[in-house]
Amino acid sequence: MILSAPHGVEQLRLGKKKYGEPGSLALALQVQKKTGVHLFAKTSNKGDDANFDVVSPYKEALKRYIKENGIKFLIDFHSLAAKRRIDVNFGVNWGRN
């Protein structure tokens, strides 16, 4: 299993600043520390949006890491907007992700 934290830092989406998601990277780091599973995280703004962009250096590097290490499951950490009425959301997108 691997944990992914792509939005723990500021990014650019369609040329506009997108603030980092508070707590997403910190939570991923804590889960990794407690479990010892792999962790892949964006730690600086590279002028892209790791999940939004169709092709991004983050996603390409993550795909390589997953293949090289035979990883079968990925948990992607994100913050949810305060207007959401849920605390946790699991999405599988019918196997397309």
C-alpha cells in the first residue's frame, strides 16, 4: 500500500494559485509513521496541480514508484471543504483511478 499527499503545498491550477490543503500532508505523515507503509508526497510547488492536470510530474513519478515496488493499493489524502457534511470520503471511480 502507498499513501499519496499531492496537495499539502500550494499549487497552480489553470495558471491560478491554489492553496495547499491544510492538514492533508500532516495526516499522511502521521499515518505513515504509525503504519510504515510507503508515502509519496508533494513538498514544493512545481507550477502544476498534481491531481488536476492530465499529465503531471507528480503522477508520472508516482506511477513509476508503484510499478517498481509492486504496490496494489493507494490512499490519496485531501482536505474537504468546510461546506461538506462528511469527514471522510472514499472514492473508487469504478476502477478508472
